[in-house]
Amino acid sequence: MKTKLKDMTTGGPLKTILMFSIPILFGNLLLQAYNLVDSIVVGKFIGTDAFAATSASNTLINLFIAVIIGVGSGASIIMSQFFGRKNFEKLKESFSTSIIALTVISFAISIVGFIFSKDIMILLNVDPLILEDSYLYLQIFFVGLVPMMLFNMYSSFLRGIGNSVAPLIFLLVAAVSNIFLDLLFVIVFKMGVEGVAIATALANCLSAVLIVIYTNKKIDFFRMTKKADFVFSKRLLKKIMTAGFPVIFQSVLVSFSLVLVQSTFNGFGKDYTAAYGLSGRLDALATLPLTSISTALATFVAQNKGAGLPKRITQGYWRSMWAMTIITYAFVGIMVLFFDQLVGLFINNDPTQNSELVIRVTKEFFNTMALFYIFMGFMFITSNTLSGSSDVIAPIVIMSVSMVVRTVFTFTMLDSLGYMAGIYAFPISWIIGAILAVGYFVAGKWKTKTFMSNDEFDA
């Protein structure tokens, strides 16, 4: 072993989780900066219509990324449990199986997505004025999907064994590269939306190459340099998919519900599409502490589940919940104070475009969501805890109910509330999901769940 890994089965639970979440927070912040730079360059240097075009594509892009992240999370949970059990042979086998499976899945998604990009955008009711840029941006994303998958997978695996610093470093390199390429292609070469998409794809390729090289050199059981290292286990793939299914299902369901809500905004015109996209950018920033702590907690829970320490899991859960609430609302408070300045980063004051409408709708959306982030946090923290502790069914049921409520509310109230139906649907779905999630955790049935028997752990 040539790199320092983090054993999360010892030490104070909250301190362990928060210290592990800090690199993840910075990594997520860099990832958002990565995306925000694209949006800022598009909004400022190309125009609001171009911003709307990329926004129309981004919600759908997140749907496909959700599948990759879900499988990566499942693999990370299984590997974290093997790591907690100190079974490094099975850890390596899980890693190899995951990489092979995800490469095949990513290629399939890339091909299908590239072919049907335009049809998908038409189906989502995208304004004809921005349709061409929307599907062009989406097609280039699909071309660069495999490198993005590799980076996300390797990052997830490294975090699963307690290394959250290396992914942060390579993400920083990618973010800086993306900024440089964005400015080069858009400002110097005048390539528009196509230039932004190509810049992102190239930055993804760079980060993927770097993290693969690092992992092969530094971590023995992640090294894949010869034929014998490529091991594929159908049994472990089944375990990985079982572990990842809650995350896949939740992520896909969340993304799909967002796509459906966006389709209602698209129906009101391109300015509402832009407002929805801008709200999503601000929401992603505001929930950075929440998602970072949730990610760290999943690794913490998985390692302690493998080590057989349920009391430590419970301690980590409740302390993370309080920490998440305090940190998230401090973060949101700062964003509310500087809302006008944040929005001003994205909006081009072009008199031919209705930027005032975009800003007003964005403010309504963000202010409504900000009040209820605590419920979103309770739902996500609990779902990650349950997934990390091998409970597959409960997170699926909880998220399903929440997303069904969101979708049904949006479409049944659309005629009477207009676009506000899509806004109010978010807090309503979070509240219901949080009540179900916390109630289930308190009941304690998750303690008896397991992906592996003791024989399988030690085999």
C-alpha cells in the first residue's frame, strides 16, 4: 500500500465524518465551479438563449450521470465493507468488476444518447429557438461520457477506502483546464455552445487519465496494468448492483422528476427554461454541505457495518444530521444575502432579452426551496445511511413516494398555479420523504440488513 487510507471505524464519529467530508466538499465545490464556469461563460459571452439551451440539456444529462454514480456508489459501499473487513483480495475483485461493467454501460448510453439527442429535446418541449444548441450540447456530452465515467468511478472508489484528497486534486486540475478551454473556445475562437461542450469533454479526458495513472501507481489492489488484473465476477456484480440500486433508483427518479418539471417550464418559453436552469445552479451550490456530509456518512456507515459496529453508525447519523442542518443554513444565508450578485454572474444585460423575468422567477424558485432544505437533508442523510448499512428496499420506497408526490403535484396543479406548481412541488416532496426516512431509521430494521454473510466477507 503506497497511499494513506482512512479507517473510519475508530475515533470520534462526527469528527471523523466531518474531516472526511471536507475534501469531498471542496471537490463538490470544484465540480460546481466546473459547471458554473460553463454557465457563466455561456450567459455572459454568448447570451441568455444559449444559457437556456445548455440548461435544457443539463437536467437530462444529470439523468444519465445518475446511472453511473449509482453503480459507483454501489461498488463503493461493497468495497468499503470489504475494506472494513480487511479483505483486500475481494476489494480488488470488486473494483475490476465495477470498471468492466461501467465501461460497457457507458458506451451503450453514449451511442443511444448521441443518436437520439434531437428527438429527446423535442420530446421535452424545448423552445424551437434554442433546440439546435440544446441537442448539439447534449451530443458532445455523450461523446465524452466514458472519460467522465472513469473519473467519477475512480473518485468514488478512492473515497470508499478513505482517500478523499486525491480526487480533489485531479478535479482541481480539470476545473482549471475547463476554465482555460472555455475562455479559449468561446472568446477567442467564437465557437459558442459547441465550444463550451468541447471544453468540458476535454477537461474530463484529462482528469480521467490523471486519476487512472495515480491509482495504478499508488494503490496495489486498484492496479490494472496486465490481463490478470481484469477480473469479472458475476456474483460480485450482482452484489454491487444490489448495493447501488437504491442510489441508482433514487438518482434516476430524482433526475427524471426534474426533467418532467423542466418540461413544464419549457412550455412557458425559453426565459422560463433559463430561470429553471439558473435555479438549479444555485440549488446545487446551496446543497453542497448537505451532499458532502451525506457522501462521507455513506462511507463511514459502510466501513462500520463491515466492522460490526451498529452503535457507532447511530451516533454518526444523528450527529451528522445536526451538523448538516447548521452548516447548510449558514451557507444558504450567505447566498440569500448575495443573491443579486450571484445571479448577475450568469445574466447578460442584453436589452433584447427578458432578463428581468428570468431573475424574478429564479428568485421565487430559490427562496422557496431555501426554507425547506432541512427536510431535503433529513431525506438524503437517512437514505445514504440506509444504503451504506445494506438496506436496499427502504431508500427506494422513500424516494419513490417523494418523487411521485412531486410529479403528481406539478402536473395536477399546473393549470391553477402555473409554473409555481413546479416550485411548490419540491418542498412538499422533501417533507414527505423526510418523515418517512427518519421514521424508518428510528424503527431500527436497518440493523439486520446485510449484503454479505460472514463467509462471503472472509472468503
